[in-house]
Amino acid sequence: MTLDLSFKELVDAAANPSAATGRPLLVAIDCIDEDPDQPRRNFSEQELEELSQSIAEHGVLQPIVLRRSSEDGRYVIAMGARRYRAAQRAGLREIPAFIQDVDLPDRYAQMIENIQRDDLRAPEIARFIADRLSAGDTQADISRKLGKPRDWVSRYASVQSMPDFLRARLEGSSIRALYELYQAWRTHPDEIERLCAAQESFTDAQARQLARDVRAAAGCINAQNELPAGPPYPGRSVPFPEAMSPRAATKEREAGAEQQPQKTWAVSQSSSAALLAIRVRYQNRVGRLVVDRPATQGSRHAVVLVDGADHEEEVPASALTIEEILSR
């Protein structure tokens, strides 16, 4: 999602109304300090070098934003740490800057600027959201202030609850992929950890397929374990899931059902639900109701995968209409 703020509007919104307006001031670089709590913690050496060469030739075309420090005569960077570092490399002694007349940093303004530039790493975004939640903001507050959808915030908020092996893959995988794996890990921790050990990064499609395979495998094993004692059940002697795919196991189980008397079946309600596909409609869109995990927003919400969408959504249960119930 693209934010509706231009950089000028961002600066205007971040600055106090009583701050200086008009032309920026030239501030001595030696009088400027970086904010140790800024959202962005990592800077690409290549990008810094390229920006430094551009500044050496053309100067700083976009002023940075500063606030006054508690130390007299000094300033702290509110926005523009990368331009500041590149200007230092280029040998500049002064840098154009707007001065905010505020005592405390605006963390949201700093975050918005970095999001607009699309150069924040996933761990940095997750750290920022965790800090805001610890400070008492709700996910709804963060969503509104950043101009991002609630599910975007929820995915990054979940990082602090993820196991270490998933958090270690934040650099190479999308947050959507890790969130999908995290949801599957909550109900099948051993299987997800074992499968993730063989792969360092995941695309969205890979994560969705892995999570579906693990859930399908668990559903087939549960159904087999719940059958009553008696003659050997077809496919039961084959180790699963290592030697049999979820689809093959399902076919074996269905074939066995035809050979068993109907009265001997004793499958649980959860196993029966796994054999059904519930088609629902939400806001003129049709999709599938995800029944193997609860919504993170509580029992009044449901998880839905809309047809054609690349990720699941959490929507109010009262807004759903059941269109069709199909046997898998």
C-alpha cells in the first residue's frame, strides 16, 4: 500500500506549527547527532557511497529535518540520517536543514519517511511496532498513524511471538511467508521447525504450500489413529508423511472406507471438518473459510482466503455468508 503523503506534506506534518518555515538553514555537520532510537538501524554501504558521490557533485538537494538537542547548540536528526552520513563522506561542513521546535522525537514521522522510501528491513519494522505496542499504542492506533492496513501491522506484531528459527529468516523471506509459517507452527511446531531446517528462505507461495501440506498430513494421521481396532487398515503400514504425500494418503484412506462396514467408522468432528471446504462470500468476493486455525482478533472474526488473493484475511464473522459446503 502506498502512503498518500508527499515528502513535503510529511515534513509539514512532522514539524511543529511554530517551527521555522521558508528556506532551510545551513547547519554545521559537527553540531549534529544521530538519533540512537531511530527506526532505521542499517545502511547499505553501496547506497551511501553512491549518494555521497551525488552530493559531492550536486550538493544536498533535499534538506534534512532536525530537532534541538538538550545539549545547548546541538541538534538531533529527526529525518535524513542517510543524507547526513553521505554528506559527511562527501566532506561537507554544512548541510541544509529544517529545524523542528519540539523537545521529543516524532517516532511515527520517522517511520513514515522510511516506509515511503521503502528501504526499511523487516526486523526494523517489527522492532518499531513492538516498541509502539510496549508504549501502550494498539494495533489500530499504529495502523491509522502509519496509513497501513491492520493485517500489515498484525503480521509484524506477531514477530515478537515467533520462535527463533522463524525470526532468523526475516532477512530472506517476506513477512507474509513467515506469518503463514508462524500460524502453522502454533498448531504443528515440530513439523514446521523440521521442514524449515532444510530451507533458509521462503516465498509466499512456498510458505502457503508448506503450511497446507503439514496441516493435511496431520489431518490424515489423526483420521487413521481414530479408526477402531480390526483388520489392517489400507495404507496404515506405510510411514507418513515421509513415504506418502498428503494427497496419496487421503486416497488410501477413502479406498479403505469402501471396504469397511459403515458402522465401524468413528472419526472425530475435527477430522470430518478437515474433509469439507466451506465457500463463503465477503463484500461481493468469494473465497474459502479457513477452519483449521482461529483468527488472531478473537472469536468474532474468521480467517478467509479470497479467490485470487495471495494471502488470507481476518474479517468479521457477522459479515460472512456461506455460499456452499463441498466435500473434499
